[in-house]
Amino acid sequence: MSETNLVSLEKIKKGLPLLTVVTLLWMILYFTMQRTIRSYANRPQNQISADLARGLELGKPLEGLVPPGKVDLLKSEAVYVIIYDNEMKPLASNADLEGRIPIPPAGVFSYAREHHKNTLTWQPRRGVREAIVLNFYGGEHPGFVLVGRSLREAENLISYIGNIILKGWIVSIVLTFLVCLML
């Protein structure tokens, strides 16, 4: 190996810690962005679910609590509401998934019953990903309030910003590599 190649290899080796730090910073940026956008996808659901659960716990009737119309989970990004009884049977809903009211797995209800709330990503069928909040309510007729909406927009935004971050990381790595060679 020539002396020039050895010098370049030594410079690259010395620059590895800097390349690692640059990569870690871009990773932190990506994961922070991803978690922030994902948590904001729960924004209206948290408040709506808590308010409806509080009303039901105080004995408010079901009539008028669920918005009118149907929200097709395959196509719509609108917020929807499903109210279940204590046995996880739907009582009222404006959600529709292929002609049915969707029901999350029993474990989702168990966690909500124990902790009074469960916030999660739910995939009721392939290609349908929902940000849902499930609140348990007590009172004379206990049950659950699920409020959800599609994650489509949030996931598109995460993908778009993720691509920008990837391009920024590549440029940073190339520039860092060139700086290492010049030192």
C-alpha cells in the first residue's frame, strides 16, 4: 500500500468517532420527530374519549354522544367514536369497517379497564392503521369509549420528513468524510 493510501486510511480512522456522532445526532432527530408526530396523532381522541367517558359515568344517555353518519375506516381520516358495554359489545358507533363495527382485541379492553385508559396504534385489518384511545368508564352501566382516526396522514408526514432527514444525513456524512481527508 502506498504512503498516500495509508495516510488517507489513518485520517478516515481518526474521523470515525466524528462520523459516529453525526450519525447518532441524525438518528436522534429522526426518532424525536417520529415520536412527536405519532403522539400528535392522538390529539383530539384523548380529549373526546375522556369527555365522553366522564359523561357516561355520570349517567348521560347514549343518544347524541356519537356523531351522525358513518366513518369508513378504509377510506376516511375523520375521527370516529365507538361505545362498548362492559362485555366489549358495541352499543353505539359511527365507525364502519367493511359493514361492521370493529372491535379491538380483548387485551386492549383489559388494559383500559385496569389503567382507565389505553392509547395505542391499532390495525383492525391489513392496510388500516388507526390511532385510538380507549377509556373505561364506571358508574351504574360501566363500559368503554373508543375514539380513533386514521394514521395515514401522520405516517405520510413521518415518511416525508424521514426522507429529508436521510438526505441530510448523507450530505453530512459526505462532508464529514471530506473534512477528515483534508485534516
